[in-house]
Amino acid sequence: MLTGALFMLEIYDRILPSRSVPTLVALLILVAQGMIDTIRSRILVRVGHSLNESMSSRVYDAIIPAAEDRRQRRGHAAHSRLG
């Protein structure tokens, strides 16, 4: 929310009085980099959520039977050692 106000403050306080084009370019590059980073993070969050939704049931369905098989094998091994 404050980004726009701070951007305008920098322009009116530093750039317009000094008529410094390099400072304006540097400030614009920083703003563009921030916007690109924000967009990238939003895209990554959406992709992560989509992958979680599509893969979570498959992973769960693959892990639970494997864990049950391991438990059964351990139970049989313990039973055969006792008997």
C-alpha cells in the first residue's frame, strides 16, 4: 500500500529537483524488479497449490498401502522369531 506513496515521494523529493535521469531509471528498475518478484511468487504459490491438489491423493494412496505392508512384514518377522 505504501509503495506508490514512497515511489512518488522519491520522485518529487529527489528526482524532479535534481533532474536526475539515472536516479529515475534506477528507481524504475527497482520498482519493476519488485513487481516481477511479486508476480513470480504468486505464480509459484498457485503452481504449488495446484500440484498439491493433484498429487496429494495419489501420494497418500501410494504411501498408506506400502506402510501397511511393512507393518505386516514386521509382524510376521517378529512372530517367526518368537515361534
